[in-house]
Amino acid sequence: MRIKGAIFVLLLILGLVLGSAGCLGTKVLPVNRTAPPAVLVDYHRTGGTSGVDDRLVIFTNGVAIVSGGSESSEISLNQTDLALISVLFNESQFSELQANYPAPEPASDIMTYAVTYNGKTVTAQDTDIPPSLQTIIEDLNRYLRNTSAQKAAYPTLGINAYGQG
């Protein structure tokens, strides 16, 4: 009987030790669950005589990815740039544009532009671009040109469109 009592006490102590082992100061760190940035603008231009295939994706946090051919780079836009982009799309009444502006006659050297803003995509070709969309395309092309110029001037330094590394 003494052995049964000793085994019982030993099992009881073992159970208490194992039961309390999970409560010995182990803290669970809170996980920061911030939402990833959303896409503000997705701009894609293709075609032309040289077979252009450029893309600009601007996120709500100011990060923009610029790609052309097999190269891509990242640029940083500040809050002023993001605000100006929003003003540009609003003043151009982008939400009122048709979804598609095709060329009246197909041609192999025509540029095609696809612009997505706030979930709406508008596609147009060189020969039929409404003036308000032309303004948007010219502004987005400026970001593409600035990035290309910076990469040409500073090919190995990782310089963004504003000369910042």
C-alpha cells in the first residue's frame, strides 16, 4: 500500500508540474496585422513600332513598381505626388470614361494603353484617346520617363525617380 500511495503522490506532483509548465511566463507577442497597401493606379502601355511593353503600378503607400521589357525598378512617391495623382484622375473625370476606345482601323504600330484607377479600367489606342485620358497618360508616361532617365544616369546606384537612393 505504501507503494500505491507513493506512486499516487508522484503522479500528482508530476501532473501539477506538467500542468503549470505552460504558464511559466511564456508571453505571446501580438502580431501586427496591418493591411497590405492597395493598388492606386495600374498603367500598362504596349505596342508601337519598337514593341513597347511598359507597366507602372502605384500603391497607396507611395511605392511604385516600374517595369519595361525584362527590367523593373521601384520608386517612391511622396504624399504630394499621391494627392496630385488623385486630383488628376478626379479632374479628368476618369470614372465617367468609357471602358474601351479602340482604334477605328487596326494597325500594327499603334500603342495601346490600359489604365486602372479605383477598380475601373479604361483601354485606348493612339488614334482614339479622349483628351481627359490623354492628360492622364501623359502624366503617367512622365513617371516612366523619369525612372528610365534615372536608371541611365545612375545604372548601379539604385536611384529612384527623385534622385534619392
